[in-house]
Amino acid sequence: MEQELKKGLIKTVVFLLLFAVIYFVLTLFFAEGINQLAAWFANRFGVSGMVLGVFVTDSIISPISPDLFLMLFMKSPLKDAWPFWVLMMGMASTAAGIFGTLCGRYLRNFPWAKRYLAKIEAKYGGTIRQYGLYGVVLGALTPIPFSVTCWMAGALNLPIRSVFFASLWRIPRIFLSYFFFAFSDQIHLLLQKMF
């Protein structure tokens, strides 16, 4: 399991670097547009809208990353109060994990889901109960969709308290992503000087 955690952490760093490169390229060519979008979003929805956006994207199985809201926040005029709001985004993400776990538990009420989950439990039940919470931690820290791991934790009836503590790893992950965005301008300037 330690090897899987190392792989997960490596994937996280690679994902964040890839996201930073994409962010760099976007800001290089579309900086004014991104700043305008961030200002519009901040004026229209405020930081609480960004926190809600993180909750929604981490609650449902969605292709939208909560990192999008961090990027908008970084470019918004509201970024001066970042420690509080980034913490709120991390807590919203953690709450979304619990919500997803409860949704996963609700799935057990449907006959088609019961049959599917019975097959998974028959094949992997012991392993999931033994290592399932590591899956939630990996989902919290890595590009593995956090919502999917939480829904599965609920569907497989993992203890909610344990899922909560595993979901708390989402807070440092949100801060780490924020720091990548926060220093992207300095990286951008450095790369411009180099090339």
C-alpha cells in the first residue's frame, strides 16, 4: 500500500505541474481574458460562490476540477484574504466528500446498484474494507476523482467517521494547488526571461 501511496503522490505532483503548465500557457496568451473572467465571477458570485463551486464539483461526479475555482480566485480582486478562503474551499471539498459518501450509501437502495455492488464486494470486499480508506486519501490528494472515491466509499458502506478523517487530506491538497497558482506568475516571469 505504501507503494500505491507513493505513486499517488507522484501523480499528484505531475498533475499539478501539468495544470500549472496549462495555466501558464493560458495566462501567457489569454491573461486579460482570464483576469476579466475572474473579476466577473468574483463580482457576480463572490468568494462564497467559488466555495460553493468547489463543493458542487467535489460532490458530484463531474469533469470540472475544483482547481478551476482556485484559478479564478487567484486572479480575482478578492485574493488578498486567501488564507481564510482557501481554507473554506478545502473545508467545502471535505464536506463534499462526506456528501458524496452519503449519496453512495443511498445508491444501495436501488436493485441495479445492489447487484453491481454485490459483485464488487464478493470480489474485492476484504481488500476494500482493509484499504478502502487509503483510496479516499488517494482521491483526496491525487488526480483520482475525489467524488468517485467518496461515492464508492459510501456505496461499499465504509465507516463515515473514517471517510471524514480521510477526506481531511483534501485541505492540504487545496492549499498545495493554491500555492502552485500563487507562484505561477513568478514562474511565468522566470520562463519569459529564459526564453
